[in-house]
Amino acid sequence: MRASSIDRKKARGGKRWLAAVLALVLAAGMTACGGSGETTAADSSGAGSSAEAGGEEAKVMRFGSTGYFAAETLDPANGWDGWYMTFDGALETLFKLDENMEPEAALAVSCETSDNITWTITLREGVTFQSGAPMTAEAVKACLERTYETSNRAQEQLAIDSIEAEGQVLTIHLQGVNVTLQSDLTDPLWSVYDTENSDYTTVVYGTGPYRITSFEPFVETVVSKYADYWGGEPKLDEARLITISDTEALSMALQNGEIDMAVAMPTSAISLFADNEAFVVDAVTTSRGNRLYYNMQRPAMQDPAVRQAIAMCLDREGIAESIYNGMATPSYGIFPDFLSYGGTEGLTLTVDHYDSAGAAQGLADAGWADTNGNGILDKDGVELSLRAITFASRKELSQVLELLQAELLSIGVELKVDVMENTADVQNSGDFDLDCETGVMVPTGNAQYFFNMMAVTGGSSNYSYYSNQELDSLAATLAVTSDDAERDSLIRQMVQMILDDNALTVFNHQKMVNIYSADVTGFSTHPSEYYLLDMNTDIQR
């Protein structure tokens, strides 16, 4: 029986108004936030009081972000909500990632397999859910089965045949070989929660150091320490995670002490804090890729020359330096070069520099011309007028589209830009040509995640609607390949296919930047972007 890596080791006037409102909300102290959308979790045993701690004033830390606390529900299996509840310190997974993006012990203490199909996982003793119920193999089995049945993304990640439970031993039978199960299970989608006592509307009970006590979607989540946490008593009594849609209001709140940490600080605000000893600018390179999807279900985007021209009109160096304030690395490939399979060495690049003149020539060669003299190219009676979408909470993305809009217009391509609070409905309807998105592409360290989600036919985040049977076949081969060198070779072959087809464009890889008060201790930004609040996070009051 082969021991896994875990055993061997034993991620504007209105602005002023918004800031004022934020200050009033924060000044309310320990009062739970209200509103028709609020969900308040019932008090339960083991949770610290949100009003006081041992007769002393409670130690409360406030986090603000423009987009990192965007849970829609209290259901870890709904969309990406498990990620946000991991940030909150409420949920944990069987394995977690270390600083080198390798899986290590968390709720599981060992993991073994002899065939990469049947995996035996031994769970940590003495862990309880925030409901007070013990975390047993049977409880984890019920949780994983519910997530698998509820989430299409879960079924996309793992092909589970059955799960057995006995005592603290969990046995997962897969439908086929999977050599990266431990890494896959670090995804917060596979967070462990109490299915017996959670209702996912008013309350969810995880195993983390903090319990969700108040939840208002897209506004604020309040968590209180879980004093019976298996890892030891958390340092804070309470934390508030507040969504602030405006970058200037976020900066003002941090400067005024209304929040203690700005999470995923927009790059436009970094200069305000960089040389101020009262704050820490904590930046780390991750696999976050800022990218353009090309909707190949739309007639214009089916033309390779159009996709190529758009990719050539992206001034990657200028975007990284000006829009991202140097906190991003220009990309002409897919993955960042700190990964063994990343970078562009050895690849044939379809675009290797900004070249609007070359883009114009490519469109002309493909038969696009301005036949009616209105400044917009047309072909077969159809003008080259495109719709681009992005979401508002990442201001840099709309700025990229505005820059691209001007570049494309200079060569006769009209680009209409729609910035919206949430792009999901439009993505699902397919009513767009370009989609400017951001996201961590290999959050578990496993490139299979990226391909299955964003590149294989029918992937749930394949917003290019790209389909390449050869790539699909290689992705299936990757899933059963354990040799690292062979895996890297397969990954780079698939990257080459994506570049050849201009299936999507990753224009830079962005650093994760958290800025916080110098009074904050026990915290460091993790390269996975999974982890935020844990039992060690503290603030000196």
C-alpha cells in the first residue's frame, strides 16, 4: 500500500456617502447587522460571546473587501460559497495546502491507497462541529455525499463511486484512477460540515475556529470564536467581514481605522499604504489569472482572425504596470512561471507582443473591411460590433476593457462594455462576445482543475464554449498520470493547443495583496488564496 505525501510530511459624492454609512455600521459595535436579507445563526454550545469575553470587552477584528466576502448562501455546496466560509474561518477541509502548495494534514491525519482508486483516510480524533456534535467518519461521509449530489462542480472534480465509514476511518471508492485526490480535497468545495444540524438557510456548522453568527449576503458576515476548536482557543472573540463595493471607501475605512485589514486590496490603492509604517502591505504571487474568454457560440468569435486580433491588441506590459501598479506579471501563456509546468519556454506563441497594426492586417487578410465608410469593419453584411462583460467589484477588469475598447476601435472593431454587479446570468445565457474575468487557476496546485473547469468541452467555467477533442483526451490522460515529468509534458501540450486556438487569453498573473494595520499579528497571505482568518490571527488593542 503506497503512503501519500501527507504521511511523508507528518493556501464619489456617493463614495463619501458610502464611507459614512460604513462608519455608522462599524460604530454600532457589537450590534448584529439588520436588513431583510440577514440570516442570524442560533447560539450554540462552545461558541464565545459576541458581546464580551470573560467579563472584558470582546476583541473584535474587522475585515473589508470589495469582492472576497461574496457568499450568496450558507450552503457550502452552493457555487463558490464554501470558499467564502473558509475565508471566514468557519469551515475546514480534510487536507490543507502548505506554502509550497502541497497537501498536509488538517481534519485528516493520514491517507493511503494502493491503486489510486480506493483511498483510506483516517480522521483526526477529538474534533467537534460548532454544533457540539462529534466529527466522525459517518458525519464526514454524509457531508461529502451531500456535496457530491448537490454540486455539479463536485461531480466535475471527482468521480466518486461510493464512500464507507467506520469509526474515524473513511474509505472513498472512485470510479477510476485519480492520482491527486488529496490536492483535490483541499478545495473548500469539499469543506466538512454537520449535515444533521445545519439547515443552510439560518445556520451551518463547520469545524473551524469561528462560527457564523450573522450573515447578510454581499453586506456582512459576523463570526464568533468557537472555544472548543480542536486546534486550541482562537485569539479573537469576534470578526466582521464586510463587503465594500467602492475602492476609495475601502481605502478610507482602512486609513480611518474602521477596518483592520483590506483583503485583496485593489491595486490602485496600494500606493496609499506602501510607505506608511502603520500598515503592512502583504503581497504574494498566486496562480490568479486575469483573462478574456471568447464566446465561440457567437458568429464573429468563431473567426480565428478576430480572436487573434483581440489578443494582439492587449498591451499586457502597459496593463500590468499602469492598471495593476506593477502587482501583476504580463502573460503570453497560461500558467505563471513559478509552477513547474508554467511560463512560455518551449512553447510556440501565437501572440508575443502588443501589435495593433498586425491585428489590423490579420483582420484585413480574413476579409474584414469597412465597406460603408462608418469606421467599423464588416464582412458578409455583418459589422464587427462586439459585447464585452465584466463585474464591478474588480475595478481593474473594467479598466482593461476600456483600454481594449479604444485599441480595437482604432482598427475598426466596435466593443461595447457592460459592467455589472454579477455576470452569472449573462454567462449562462451566452449573450456576450467577450468575458473579462479573474480567478485562481490552480488553487490546489493541480492543473487538472483549470482544464476540467475552463477548457474541456462542457466545463462549468468554460465561458469560451471551447471544444477540442484532442485536448479533452489529454485531460483524461492527465487524470491517471502520476509521474511528475509526464504530467508537466501533458499540461504543456494542452497549453499549446489553447494558445494555437486562441481559446482564451490570460493577459497577466496577479499578486494577492492584503493590507492591514501593524497591530495585526499571526497572519500572512497564503499563495493558494484559500485561507484568511484562523485561530492565530490576532490584533493588539
